[in-house]
Amino acid sequence: MITATLILFLSFLSSTAIVPAPDQCWTDRIFAHSDYGYFWNCEVTKKCVNETFLLSAATAECGQPPQKHTFRESCGLRHYFAIDYTCCAPYKYHEHCLDAPLWQKSQTDTLLTTLKMRARITKEAQEAKKTGNNATAGMKQAVFLASTYVHRSTDNAACTNKEVRGWNVFSSYVSRHRTYFDIRRLTRTSVISARLSLEYVMLWFTESEYKCTQNMTRYLETVNPIAIARNLPKGCYFFPELEEPAKAFALELHRNTSHGFDPPEEDFWKSENATEKYCEWLLEKVTDPEWLEEEGRQDYGYVTVSWILLLLFSIGSIFMGAAFGFTLGRRSNQEDSGVEKKGSPLVHHIYNEQDSSVSMSGQLVM
């Protein structure tokens, strides 16, 4: 019994250990496919090709002629659908070659600061609306500030193959290793995008009246790592063995980038109705007064700056209107008296400065 379990466990490890260790030969599989249709939507089919085509494709992927190879799925004299090969050239699809955003703990801290600030502003705006003070409520909502804090990875000197950067839609064949590389790259991008989207969660909850509605669940479905893995292209039907590794990679990456801001259960996302449960957990979190008050109100520096900008904008508008009215009134008096005089240079100077400052304030508030 123990031996059988050990064999099963080792078999699982061998099937999931897709990326080889450094300085080791590695195996790959290539399928030829129709060069029409859209690969992303799996509008492609396997294609019967000759040996030369498949061997050339394997050589291109390996970087040198394969050490050994085996053709698969014969479809005619010296014609096949696929090739398995062993490559002993340096592996080019390592993690450090992924050109995708990185996510650090400092970014989670910034996200939480932004989230708490917006939760407090939303609460204060709702309280203002209840008292009929719609102007104050509107001004508080205007304080919502955009935040960009994603750092992108820089070129790694150890990653010499620049062709692996960016999505590669193969024109005539698909490689398992390249497909798994694209899965990891797109998963990283999707997980980080999901992290960023949480800064708008208070707007979503406001729209849903602080309920986990169907629309709210649809928003949060983009945060679910299982859903992310499910919705990404995985080589279509060519490599079904990548399904589980893709899911495991998404879960691990999601867990490693949470930095404490996620449900604590390790298998939370594997449970039934995980997205709905996540909505309930998140709603409880952002409405918890103790959580909102953690680490003080240091983020209100942003709010103060925004209120100052709004105040300057209001004062500038009033001052501009007064100056404009004064100028028109003076011109009217001059025309009535028939006296041809130019307006005061001081008044024009004030008007022009205020016009400029209001435009600048408008850009900042927007």
C-alpha cells in the first residue's frame, strides 16, 4: 500500500515538474496545427505534416538539433501530427524571463491604505447624503485618487532569448513548454490586475448597496485564481496535462502576493462558491471599524491635499467671477459715457492668472 502510494506521488511530481532544473536536458512536445483560425479561442485543429517540418520546429524551439526525438500520431507515409524530443541546449523559459508585473509587500500596503481611505470617504459621503448634504457628499466622492504602483520587471542578463517576451501566437505549431511559459506570464499579469482592481471595490459595494449581488460577484470573479486559471488559454486541447499545473501556479502566485490580505484558509479558493464567500469576507473586512482605523489616519494626507485643491478651485472661481464682472461693469460704464479708455492692466492681469490657475486646478481634480 505504501509503495503504491509512493509511486503515485512520484508520478504526480514528475507530471507537474514541467520546468527542468538548471543545466539539465529537457523534453518537449510539439503539435502542428492549422495556420487558420484564432489560437486564443482554440479555433485551430491538429495538422498532418511531414517529418521534416516537425524536426525543424523542434530544432527551432530547442535552439539546436534535438538529442533524440520520436514522431507521434502517424497520419500517412512519413507524416505525423506531433513530435516528442529531448533538448540539451540551455532552457529559455525560466521564471526570470517572464516580462510581467511584480508585486511586493509595499504595494499591498499602498493598496490597503487606499482601500481604507476610500472606505472612510464612502462612509462619510453616505452620512452626508442621509442628512441631505449632497454637495459635501459629492465633494468627498471627488477625493477618490487614482493610484499606480506596479513595478515591472527589468531585463535579466541571464535571459538571453528575447523572443520569449510577449505573447507568441505560433503560425503553424504549438510547443508545450512555450504554452506553459505563456500560461505563467498571463497568470502573473491577471493576478496583479486583480490586485489592482481591489482599489475600486468601494465603488462596487456602493453600486450594490453593500450587498453581495450577482453584479458584485461578477466583479470579484476576476480576483478568483481558480477562475483566472480556467479562463486563460492553455494550448487548447493539445496539452490537457497543463490544466492542474496552471491552477496550482495561479493559487500559489495569488497566495504569495496576498501579503496577509486574503482569507486565511489555504484551500479557500478550492471550496464551492468561493467567489461568493470572498465577497462576504471582503464586505465584512471593509465595513469593520477596527480594520478601518488600523495604523491611524496617516492616509488622510491625501484627503487634505485634495480638499485644499477643491477649496482653491472654489475660491479661484469666485475670484475670477468677481474680476470678470468688475471688468464688464467698467467697460459698460465707459461705453455709456463715451470715453475711450483701456481696462486696468491690473484687472486683466488678475483675470488671466485666475483663468490659468482654474484650468490647472480642473486638471488636478479630474
